[in-house]
Amino acid sequence: MTDILIAFHSPTGRTRALAHRLAEGVASVEGCNALLRRIGPEGPEPQATMSDLAACAGVAIGTPVHFAAPSTPVRAFLDQATELWLGGVLAGRPATAFCSAGSGGGREAALMSLWAVFASHGMVIVPLGGTHREMADLSAAHGASPFGAGSVSGPGERPNDVEALLARRQGEALARIARRLSG
């Protein structure tokens, strides 16, 4: 079984909802299993650990956007990975990022900040990409970009249908790549 870690911080529940949609995408790929883990005190999922990170075949990190950056709990979690970095444990493994933002501002900057961490570890960055037709559909506001799935505050339930669909696609892409690389 190819285990994919989906670790997230979600004080409002929006990032958690996206994480669950990514997990659906991971589970849709034969032989892949999503491990949902929380970063921070909020939520019923088990707490993410460095052991989870070291053991996974691929990782998705989810964060709320705080001033165009990942949240402090997400940064603190990733800052614990020095031993993994020193040992090259994560090198060559696929990684992706997703986020939620109150105003929509700074989503891509926050995602690219996570990409910098992935690059430092030598990981294979898996973007959502811009080829999904739903990405261009602006009939309803959504928080996704080619850099990753996202959710923004707005009318109606969040994530909305487009945000949820794109998160599932991102999870599926991550799982397919992780399965091929761990083959």
C-alpha cells in the first residue's frame, strides 16, 4: 500500500475540508491510502509526527494563509524536519500544498513558501496545474490556482463544489505520482 500523508492546520475547518477532498482523490487511486493528520490542536484527526512524514511515499501540506505565508503551526511542524533533511529522507518523494484564505490574498505566496521547503528537501513538487477547465470557470469565486487547491471566504459553503473537485484532482495526481515513484 502506498501511504500518502495529508497533514494540515485548520482552525476554521476550511483547510480540513480541503484535506478530506484531497484524501478522496488519493483513495481513488488503486493501491493508495491517505493518512489524514492534523497540525495544531484543532480537530479529531491524529497529530502529525515526524515519523508520519518519514514513512510516507508522498505528502500534502495544508495551511491557512496568514499574511501571505503558511501558519505558524505549519512552519513549526516543518521546522522539526531537520534530521530528515540531514539524512535526505524525503529526497525524491512527491509533495504538494493547499490552503485556505480569509480574503484570498497571499494564497500563491503561501503555497510557494511551502514549495521552498519541499525543494530544500529535494522533493518532487506536484502542482495542481492550470489545465483543469474548472480553474478558468469564474462564474463562482474559488481559491484554487495552478500552484494548489484553495478555498476562500465567500457566500455559501466552503469549500465550494469547484474547490472540492480541484482538491480531489490534486490528491489523485499526488497519489499517482507517489505510486509510480515508489514502484
